[in-house]
Amino acid sequence: MWYNGLLDLSVWQLVVVTLLLTHVTIVSVTVYLHRYSAHRALELHPALKHFFRFWLWLTTAMNTREWTAIHRKHHAKCETVDDPHSPVIKGLGTVLRKGAELYQEEAKNAETLRVYGKNCPDDWIERNLYSRFPIAGVTLMALIDLALFGALGLTVWAVQMMWIPVWAAGVVNGLGHAVGYRNFECRDAATNLVPWGILIGGEELHNNHHTYPNSAKLSVKKWEFDMGWAWIKLFSLFGLAKVQRVAPIAHRVEGKRNLDMDTAMAILNNRFQIMAQYRKLVIAPLVKQELAKADESVRHLFRRAKRLLSREPSLLEERHQARIADLLAQSQALQVIYEKRLALQQIWAKTSANGHDMLEAIKQWVHDAESSGIQSLRDFAEQLKTYSLRPAAAA
């Protein structure tokens, strides 16, 4: 019958088809709009790029230049008043409820498009169809859904229209800066929602992305999975994609004991992984050790101490800063490792433009760490010497 559509699918078949259709949209956003257009982490075959543009016109009415510009501005102005959708500034509830509206509002900002929207499609079909008639695509999609799936096609279409506003504009931009875990202490509040980036194509790994925004691969840990990267590898296998950049690999050469320029550059390249190692190898064991010795009256200060002592300073609230101060007042050893952590971060913040200055600063840091009398800090200083830009076989 006509109300069942040309395919006459069961309800469960419609559910599967809807999930497949929305997944194509997710792949279009994460691979084409995000990793290719906004960050140029990979190159795509012209036919694949046009398919993604066409599909996004059908299913989202989103414009490549607008999306790219807004996302680039988000990175450039993250967690400031100029960030188009920061839950830190605008409130988590606002971003969750009005993520799509925030996108549409920023898309009207001509200055945003001018500054951040460079190198986006401006061909005949973009000017005369996709950008000129954005609503025509989603209207056409509604007609196609009705023809294929009958009356329930409207439900399929509604889910397609809601998918990106809910998952990308709301969940990733909202919850992805509020809840979850952090592999790296980047300078914004981005978090990994879950380690398995399947439903939103890998965008769940938001902390990884903000740490390495130009990486085509969003997973970093062995136990993380990035669906978007799986698609990129498949496209690459068929010559439809070419990866340009991924996150740097922290090479270590066992037995290396000299701090040279190669070491300094390796430390700079891998600073986020190194600071994650500092949390694991220095902060965590010393917090445990000091907790075991602490008087019962101050043990409450050690709750979440590992996380607080590892947190990016600019993200600490006043109450957290006060708690850290109280904690450090109880332990000279914790005060030393906390100050050394901040000092290490300051090295590449102040000297990264001058390799020789950075090398001398690292040498001084290592010397001070080795003289600290804290074994975990001395071990970490020894480990720093082993970093190299090249893997062991080529070192």
C-alpha cells in the first residue's frame, strides 16, 4: 500500500535503515566537515568531497564554509566570550538546548565567515544550489523518505533532521566540555565522553581532538576506538583519502642519557603525553604515599588530589585553588612536585620559539629534579632524557 512506501519495510527494518542513514551523515560531518575542511588533517578525492557536500545538503542544510568557520573560531577562541558555543561561558544547559540556534546565530556573523572561512568550496553548484537554496535539500530528503518508507518516512526524516543538532551541536559541544575523562590537560575544558567513538563517529574523543586538533585520528590510547578513523583507513585503501597529519608519537630510546636538541624537540612535540606521564609516574604515587602518612584530620584534603594537582591551572575554580593550597601546606613533597609540574609547563610556554633556550631550561629542570630527594621525580627526570624525535631503530 502507498502508506508503506515503495520499500514496504517493517518497523525494525526502518530502525536499522534510519541508523544507517544517520551514520552516513555523521561520517560526512566528522570526515569531511571536521577533519578535512576545518583542520585539513587529510585530503579527500573530489568525488568523495562532493558526495559529502550533497549528502549534508540533503540531511542538514549545513553550509561547508559556515560550519568550517564556526568550528575554527571555536578552537581559536575556546572557552572565551568569543567562543560560539562554550558551555563554560554560556552554560551547559544553554548549549544542550540551543546548540543549533547558537550555530545559526554565529553563521550570520560575516566577520566570522571572512576570517575563519577561507579555502572552502565556492564553485558554481555551491553558489547556485547548496548555499542559495539550503532548505531545498532537506525538503527533497523529506519527499524521498515519504516515497521510500511511506507515512513513517516522516519519522525517519525527523530523526535525520534532529541527529546533528542533538548529537553534534548539543552533546559534543556541550557535554564534550563538561563531563567525561581527560587524557591530556589542554588549555580548554574539552573531555572525552567515552573511549568508544562509534555513535558520533569518533567525536566522542573530544579532549584528544582539542589536544591534537590537526590529527586525522582522534583515538590516542590503545583501548580507544575512533569510527571516523576506521572510515578514513577504508577510504585510503581505495585511494579516496590521504592522511596528512596524526598526533605525534612519543619515541623513547632506552639507555639514552644525554639531553640534546633532539631530546628538547621531542619533549616539545610530545609535551601533552609527557605531562600525562608526570601525572601517572610522579603525582599519583606521591599522593598515595602522602595519604598513607597523613593525619586523619586532613585526609579529606586528599580526595581527588591526583586530579586537582594535574589540572590545567586556568581551569581551576577558586575553591579548587584554595583546596590545593591547603593540601600543599600539609606536604612539602607534594608542594615540590606541584611546583615542578608548573615549571615544566612554563618551559615550552616561554622558550618554545628558541630551541637553545628550551634545551638549557630543560637541563636546569632535570638537574633540580634530580636534586629534589624525591625518588619518583628523579626517575621521571631520567625518563625525560630518553625521549627522541626518532624511534629507537633509527636513533
